Amino acid sequence: MRTKEQLTDSIRRGRRAVLIVNAHSRRGRQLYETAHAQLTDAGFELLRAYPWDRQEDLETTIAAAIAQGPDLLVAGGGDGTISTAARLLAHRDIALGLLPLGTTNNFARTVGVPLDLAEAIATLTSGKVIDVDLGIAGDTLFTNHVGIGLSAEVMVAAPPALKRVTGRLAYPLTALALLTRHRPMHAVVRAQGRSHEYTTHQLYVANGGFHAGRPITADAHADDRLLVTYPVGGRTRWQLLRETARNAATGHRRTLHTDPFLATGEVLLETDRPARVEVDGEPAGHTPLRISLAANALRIMAPPGTPDH
């Protein structure tokens, strides 16, 4: 493995990259040609470019891109595309470049990559390689979060036809429909020799600093060696709705020392009945579940002034 400085220098000098864009999404289809042209204009030698439009082809496409031997893999898409690319690039001597083309772009926000396409490409030319942590849920690596409870039920239940017609709006619509009959769960979170108990409809464990495009807290980062565990509301459905709105409105003013956040390096989650789990928006089994960190597991291109712990 090259040092971060050596890999940064290789990217700046050689500009050897591959491009992967989620052309299944509206923004990906619209901006693929623009991204390709702007990367070429910036001096990148694109060994291959892959516009993919079927979810089942994503891992195969990324594996083919890695096989080209680039210094930089540029991934354009939302958090699902970025998360899959990050998982496959973990512990490799290849940096991940982000073109945030999704709706919430949580990971890009966490690591400070600009959401504007031209500015994101400028980061690839003038930025630096940093190391960030990835979470591990069971044996699955993730960038952003693990959701236990209602969010995982929504990922399974959202009708494909509704998603085609309404896009991401399908998820809150499905959540409201499920919430009328959703039962709260009793969750026990074991960490650092202590047990923390919650009765709630929804529990999250976050690796980064953003969820649903909003800050979780003002001081959560992707390389702080911490997972942030927190319930959203209590036993009643009204508490879930109220806390969801409160989190979105006040996350930028809260800190990891504020209730109900629990910041640790590893947690064991148990529930009174098997609860569904989603990892970065994809169904991923049931509780019980151990979640930990892979420190400095991923190399990314970040803006020049980004802290690198």
C-alpha cells in the first residue's frame, strides 16, 4: 500500500481513473456525459467508463472497474452506489472519488465533498487522499448507517410501482402506512460493559455525520472511530414523528454528549423479538446484531483542507 501522500501524488500526476455512474437514476442519466467530459477536460485518463442501469449489475461493474488497475475510482450516484463502491474498495490501494448525484448524499456531506458536480470534480484534481472509517454490521461493511425497526420494514414493503412513480417519496409514504400498525420494540444496546435499554419504533447506528441529508450532530465524522447509536422517539407513534422532525431541525446544534446519543466503537443490539435490519438502505437480516468499526478502511479524495485523523 502506498502512503496517502504517495497515492495523492499518483492521482495528481498520472490522472489514471475509471468512472462509474448510476444511469438508472434521473440525475445520473442527465449528467453522465457531462461528468465524462469534465473529467477528460480536467486531464484524467479514463481507463474505462461504465454507465450502469441495473442494480444487480453494480457489484460486477465495480469489480470490472477495479480490475483496470486505476489509482482513482470515480463513483457517481446516490448513497447506495457510493456505499457499494466503498465496500468493494475497502483496504485497497485505490482512492474513491465522489460525484454526489443522489437525493441526500449523506456520505459526501460527511466527508465534505461539494454537491455541485463541477466542484466535486475540482476536488478530484486538487484534493488529497484521506482515510475514513467504515462500519461493520455483522459481516457487511457500510458507510452511513444501520437502521433497526420501522426503516427496515419500509425497505422491504415499499411497492416497486410506487417507487417508479414517486421516487424517494415512496419511502415516507410507505412508512406512514406501516406506522398505523407498527409495534414498538424493546431494544437492549450493550457497549463498553454497560446496557442501555430503549422502547422505540426506530433505532439507528450511524458511522457518518448525516442522515436523510441533515446533520445527526455537529461533531460526528467519518473518521472519529465512533459509532453513534440513538433511538428516534419512544413507545408511541407520535413520539417517533415528533423526534424525526426535531432531529432534522436541530441536528446541527446537538453534540455527541447530548441525550439520547451513545458514541462508542462497538455495540451489540438485542431486541425482544427479531427486528428487521437495513444497512445503508438495503435489507440485511434481523437482530441480534453486532456492529463495529473498521478504522481507516477506505481511501477517498477529499477537499484540500479536510481534517485527517
